[in-house]
Amino acid sequence: MPDIRKQENYSFHTLIFGGTAEGRQVSDYLCEKHIAHTVSVATEYGEEVLHPQPERHIHQGRLDMEQMQEFMRDGQYALVVDATHPYAVEVSKNIQEACRRENVQYLRYLRTQKQEERLNKEAAGEADSTRSACENAGEISGAFYVDSAREAADYLETQQGGIFLTTGSKELHVFTEAISDKSRIFARVLPSAEVVSSCRALGLEGKQICAMQGPFSADMNAAMLHQAGSAFLVTKETGATGGFPEKIEASRQCRVTPVIIRRPKETGSGWEEVKERLDALISGEHASAKEVSRKLESVADKQEAECQNTVTGKEPSKLERSEQENSRRISCIGIGMGTPDTLTREAARAIREAEVSFGAARILECARLLLREPEEISASSKQPEGASEMEKKAKAPLMISEYNARKIASWLEAHPQVERVAILMSGDVGFYSGARQVAETFPAEQVRYYCGISSVVYFASKIPTSWQDAKLLSAHGKEIPLVNYVRKYPKIILLVSGAKEVGQICQDLVLDGIGSEVRVTVGSNLSYPDEKIQTGRPEDFIICEAAGPHIMMLENPHAGRVITPGIPDDAFERWEKVPMTKEEIRALSVAKLRLREDSVMYDVGAGTGSVSVECARLCTEGRVYAIEREQRAVELIKQNTARFHLSNLISISGTAPEAMEELPAPTHAFIGGSSGNMREIVASLLEKNPSVRVVINTVALESIAEVTNLINDLGIKDADIVQVSVAKSRRLGRYHMMSSLNPIYIVSFGGEEESSKCF
């Protein structure tokens, strides 16, 4: 660590922690007064946004508490200003403790409410009523609020759908640890090699990482949400300077649920008090400085008291915990359709025996209805005559509206005397429920699972139809490429949130030109008195007004069952002078790609779009980007996209590699034309994702020479080169003659290592 005292012409009285807007404000003020000082920032970005000034010395790098002490001791500071982010609670605690140990005055700078409102107004602009309303309306309607990243992750584990994280890389591990299906996560982080590497180390693939620097407009946020197919956007309550209004507006546009981490409650000083202390140091007015110091000490005392008050609850003794583990029995119960009539007998018995029941409010109501009904008992267990109403009421279990398994575990730790516990789930425990989190949280020997009647089973019996031949999907709070599934599967049973989503799905089917082929059956409020099941065409349900939860069945008798590549050439729209990869070469090239259902694939030099179409049909849950520089060819790609009803094929007009810069990282890439940029294209692909699987088609000998040199230069060890010659028959009078096509070289390399057992 540099010895600050040895630097000439500087007396560094003040040390500022934080590369935040507040930290820059304090530093800029001292620069205006020509006062030398030090700013300590954690990241390279924090250093970049601080413009060089002769009075400003910058230290970049994270410090633990001991390093902070040493830094303060070496610098001989009179005042430390803590301007770190409001969510950096642990960092603030370390700064405060280091100041206490080194006997340095500590000042916590936090924006006041008036400052926040003024900044919001300036950032939003007078004309932008949407953003202003967003900031002034208090809690956002339709948002889910939590107090920490851990609480957000626990909530999201109980939900379905993609997750767009805008909370940075520091707490990314919280989400990757808590969320069992990591493929749901899409993280937007700062564009540094260190950050991207840390994301990969946590198990995220290239297609799940967006390394970009803000600010981001609402439209850009909306485009990213749409691209990621997210159902949830996770953000901190940062205010206008952190892009909060733009995130909320994008969530509204995309019908995505914002999960908002509340700003931690903290005591600090506003700008006027901070300036007062700085002016006291500058002018040497010691009386004023002492007065301010007393205020600072008061603030520090309050902050220390708050830290102590965050520890709540009583830790059970070892004996209590041991007894709890030996005697506690947890019943994880699927309650069926939400009425006592659809409960199994053993599930009803487990609910009646429970001392406490946990679940969502709607589910607990089912348990309350059950407990009001007379219990079927045998003669041997008959309640003694004369039992008082008080005795009956004493048996009534406690009902707690909570479905997060970790929070339930915390409550049970604080109540070791509770032995019989019921955790209630809607439908069946094995079908889109929170049972997985229960299994991860509690010892297996404590938990017994009770199956329930799922909505799919109930719905199918009411139509009636079989469900073992249906593709089961859930669109609860998430966007799925439904048109792709409808094109692929003859029967789909789909869980949806409500009437609005039913209408949107049916409208999409009509707009994509596939509506006339599909029969729709919609069920609402199943098992309740106002249960309704209707059948019709998609256009009949574009306006759907039934309240309550819904379920749909989509039947397409014309759904394709062919799963191999090799669409006939004449199935495509063709234009003169727009090249197309022929059927046989296309089939082999696509096979070499080794695609998955969720692949993100680039078709570079897409031409007619034949390879893009083949890949989009195979990657039902993925995305295909057809990149083409000729505008005429781009229009042809769009026509073929519509012809095959492909919602996951996006045409990109431009020349690679520049046209690839803003796209998400690919898992696979096909290069059919490079416009002389082969080296740059391959280098860009590998930079975006070092594990990308690449297939290249070339015809000219010069092109294959360029590719082989490139392979050698880049040190690619697994390249496979195949030359394919195809001859096709043509009729000549009574005879069939073979006509040869140009030989094609197919070069393939890269991709994640696959075990032979996967094929």
C-alpha cells in the first residue's frame, strides 16, 4: 500500500469512500475549493468516472477492515466520508469500525428525501410523466418487494419463468445458490473480463450474461427483457440516478413482474451537513468542527445501535434443536384444486393433525374450510361426550401465510416446541410447486409428501380428454415461444395466470397465421361454483373476461412430427441471385452444429434463411439470428420466417462482425458467407463465447485455405473438415441422369465438451 504521507504538496485531510454519485459530489466540492483529498473506489469503473483533477488522489481496489485501518493510519486523515452505495451495508460497517479503532471522525453521507426527489425530477424531465409518476407513487403496483437479495432469490425459486438480474455481480452468487434451475437466470453486469469470469465461475453460460455499461433507456431495457424471455426483473430501489424508473417502465411494457429490493434503512447526514463539516476543515473553524463532530458521533451511535437491533429472534439451544429434529414431522401437502372436495383423505387428515400450517393465503382458506367440516372418525377415536367448545378451539392449528421454505425453517427454529407441521401447495407437489425447495431445506427423514389432484388432471377429466399425450407447459408470469410449440405438438395443455394472458396468446396465434388450424379449450375457476370450460377458435378468446386462474388446451392436428433437418428446397420462397444452402448440405451442416432446444444461434451470411429456418424449428426454446448484409435478402428471410410461423427467428440487417456486437452471446454459429471477414467473425464469436460451436461452409479453395490457416493461428485443436460432393438426378426423356453440384467443405469446431453418453 502506498505511503500517502510521502506524496508532496498534498495533505489529504479527507478520505472519501465510494465511486457513487454522492462520492463524486463530495470530491468535486473539494476540488472546487482546491483541497487535496483521497477517493477510495472498489472497481475500475469507479475510477474511470472520476475525471483527473490535481486535488484528487484515487485509490482503486477493495479493502477489508484491517486494510482500511492501515490506509487511514498512513494517510493521517481528519475525516472519513462514507459515500458508499446504500446497499453496501457490510462495507459501511467496516468503514465505521475502522474509524472507531483509528479514532478518525466518521461521516455517513446519504441523500435526503428532498435531494432524491430533485434528482428524480431532473433525471426524468418535466415532460416524462410516466417516469415521474413511477417515482412519486410510492410502492410500484404489481411489484414484489423484498428486503434482501437472499429474500428475492428465495421468492423466485418458488416461481416459474426467466429472471433478468440488474443487481450486479457482487450478489449474483446468492441467486445461483438459491435457484435450482440456473438456466432461468440472465444477468446484466459491468463489461469487465473479471466480472464475466466470475459469472462463468458461478455456472452461467455466455448466453446468460449481458456485459454492458449503462445508462439504459426504457426501450433498451424492454428489448433486453424481450430478448431474454424474462418473467421477472430484479432491481434495487436505486432512484432515478440508478435507472430505476426506466426498469419499471420496461417491466410494464413487457408485462414483467419487478422484484424490488428495498433500500436498507440507515441514518446519515444530508449534503448541507456534509458541506458544513468540510467547510470547517477548510477554514480551520475548530469550534464549528467540534460542534459538527458531536453530531457525527451521535450519528455513529445511532448507526451502531441499528446494527445491534438487526439481530432478532432467539437461537434455540442444542438440546431443543436435537429434540426438534427427533420429533418434528413435516407434511408437504398438495391440496388439489383448492376446495376440500378435491383433497385426498390422507392429506385432509395431515392438515387436521397439524399444529401449524403454512401456505399462500388462498391455499390456507382451503384448510380453514376443511377444518370447519366435521371430521370422519372411528368409534375408537370418538371425542368424549361433553367436550367443551373451548377444548375444540384449543385444537385449532395456527395458520401462517408464508410459502418460502427458508423462512418457514427460520420460524420453526424459533419455535422448537412445534412438532406437527403442514406446508400446503396448490395442485400436486410434483407439478410446478415449491416442493423442491422444501426438500432442499429440511432433512429428508422429517418430511412426508402428499400428492394432490393437479389442474391438468382435473381439466382433462372435465373436457374430457387424455393428458398423457399432451405437451405440458406453464406460462405463469413468463414469456414462452408458444407458436413454436403449437407448430410442433398436436396437443398442448398450458397453465396461464389469467384472462388477459389467454387473450394475448390467442391474439398471437391469429397474428402468426396459425390460428385457423388450432382449436382452443379454456378452463377457469376449476372446482369452484363458477367453473367454466369453453371451446372455440383463437379469435373467440381474444377478448376473455372470466376472472380467476385459467388453463388452456391447444390442439393442432397439422402439427409437424418431423424432427430431422432437411426441408425440401422448393418449400422455401426463392428469389433470383439470393444464395441458398441446398437441402443435403444444409442437413449435414445442421447436424454438425449439435443444437439444443434452448440454443442461441447465429446464421452469418444467411441468404435465403434456409439454415436459419431449419435451426429455429429445432431450437423451440432458443433464438436464431439471421445476419445478412443485403437488404433484399433480409426481406426474403422475413418472408420465409412468416412462411414457417417462426417466432424465434430474428433477421439482422448488417455486416458481420459489426452486426453481432449487440446480440446476446451465441452457443452456436453457422457461417455461410463472410464477405471477406472470416477471421474477424470467428474472433468475435470466440470473444463472445469461448465455447461456441462453429460450423463453416466454403466452396472456393482460397476460402478453405483461409479457414485452415485461421484454425492454426487460433490454436483450435478439435477442428473437423469434411468435403461433400452431391449429385442429384434429373429427368432426360425416359432416363434419369445425375447432375453434380459443386463440392462443399464443411468445417466444424468448438462447443462444450460432450460425453459420448449424451448422444
